[in-house]
Amino acid sequence: MVWQDIGRRCTRRPVNHCYRENSMSKRIVAVVCALVATCTVAVYAADWQEPKDGVYTEKQLTAYIQTMKAHMQTLKAAGKAAEGSSGAGAIAVYSATNAKFKEELAKNGLTEPEYQWIGNKVFESYGALILQDTIDKSKADMAASMKKNQDELKEKQTKLAEYEKASKDGKRVMTKDDRDSAIKSAKEDQQSALDEAKQHADEAKAAKEEADKADADAKQNDALAKNPPSDVSADDRPGYIEDKKNAAQSARDTAKEARDKQAEALKAEKESRAKADAAAARVKDPEVPTMVEDKAQVKQQNEEMIKQLKEEIDNSQQAIKLLNDSQQNGLKDLESGVSKIPAQNLALLKKHRTEWEDAMGMKK
């Protein structure tokens, strides 16, 4: 073996020379441990032959794991024992370690070449299991992403249909909360407009009463100007007639102002009732804009949303296509690597994976 040759060469050199190599002892131990751990053995036993199908049995796998676990523990102890040792000391530690290793092999019914072969196959299988884990995780992630994109696509297509119909009908698209809020606001506007209409109606009524009274006063003063009472003397008559004419004109002016106020109040009442009717229409169908400026705004909003939804739908469709292509091609390429490993080897290592990882000292 290689390390036997190293030992022979070291013993043929002067002792002082070996001590000079003391600085290399730690590296020697490290190399020894690495070589022993992977068991790169050049000597093959005559009673074991590598199987042509490359498949190991469960008995071989469990024996290998038990041997590996014991050997890893021995190597840890050897590493500690070799700390600060000379090159010769490291070789001595190795000899004891190697003897212990052979005992474990015999105990578990394995030969060195068989152990080496199983180890190579186990590492090969373990790499495939790690790759399969990655593939399975990728499949799950891609499936979740696919469902998410498909759900979003369906939702956006439904929303697009709503906006296209709303645009055609000249309506706005509203959620339930938006609709309830709009109805509540419309009812408040309706009540406010009705209150304004009543106030204007009251103002019109008061103005009419004022105008009617002023008309009556003007009529009465005109009559008195034409026919002054008999108790008015001849000397006072001209002045009395003039006063009554002035009073009649003043009353007519007051009546005119009152009629103007009445007309303005009636006009305001009509406008308020129109607002109330528009608000009532919004209560009944809040999706339909009633004002000209609202109609233009709703049309613009619908057109912008339709454009945005079409772009989002296109993006979702591209994402779904990309995911499909990745599933069809990318993952299959990775799976082909796993398929090259014998299925029985993968199944057995998967069954004893925890034991194998524990033997290797792998932390979860």
C-alpha cells in the first residue's frame, strides 16, 4: 500500500531527517485520514468481484454504513492523537487506525475493495438523491407558480370581460364595497338636494305671498287715488291723490321684486330636484354616470384599465408558457442524470439515508 511505502522510505532516512519533517506531520495526518476515509485501496481480494449491474444489496449498504460510522469515529480519535506528533508518530497512529479499520471490515463481513466499491456507489447515489431533492423542490415550486399564474390569468380575463362590457355600456366597474359606498353617498346627496328644494320652495312661497300682498296694496292705492274718500277736503285732495299714486307704484315695485325672487327660488328648487333625481338614479344604479364630465372620466378609466389588463394577461400567458417549457425540457435533462443510477441503489440509500448522513456526521 502507498502508506506502507511511505513508512519504508521514512525508516530508511536518518532519524534527524524524519524529525525535520515534523512540520509536515499535520498535513500527513490529514492526507492519511482522507485516504483512509475514502479507502483508496490498491489491493483487491480474490474472493470478491464487482457486480456487473453495479447494484449493491441492502446487506452490503448497512454493513458499509456501520463500518463507515465506526471508522469516522476512529479517524476523529486518530486526528486528536496525532496532534503534535512527528511524521513517524503519524505513521504509527495510522497503523493503529488501519488495523482498527480492518477489524471493522471483518466484523461487518466486508473486504477492502468491496468497501471501496460500495462507497463509490453510495456517493454516486447520494449525489443523485440530492439532485432528485432539487428536482422535486423545483417541481413543487413550479407547480405552485403555475397554479398562481393560471389563477391570476383567469381572474384577469374575467376582469377584462367586465371592463369591456362596462365600456360598451358606458358604465363604471365597481366592487361591492365601492358600490355600497357610492349608494350611501348618493342617498346623502339625494337628501341634501331634497332639503335644498324644500328650502327654495319655501322661499318661493314666501316671495309669492309678498308679491300678492304688494299687488293688493297697489290695487287698493290706485282705487283710492281715483276715488279719494269723502272726508278728504278739496284742498287736501291733490296731495292725497299724489300720495296714493306713489304708494301704489311702490307696492308694484315691491311686487315685482318679490316675483323675481319667487322665480329665482322656483328655478333653484327645480335644479335641486334635478340633483335629487340624479342622486336617486345613482342609488338605483351607481355604475351609470349621470353627469357629462363623469361619463368622459368613466370612459377614459375603462380604456386605460382594458389596456393594462391586456398587457398583464400577455405577461401571464408568457410566464405559463415558460414554466411549461421548463418542465418539459429543463427538468427532464436533470432527471436523465438521476435515471442513470440503478433504481435499487437509490431506493436502498433513500431508505437508509438518515443512517448514512449520521455516519458521515452531516448536520441537519
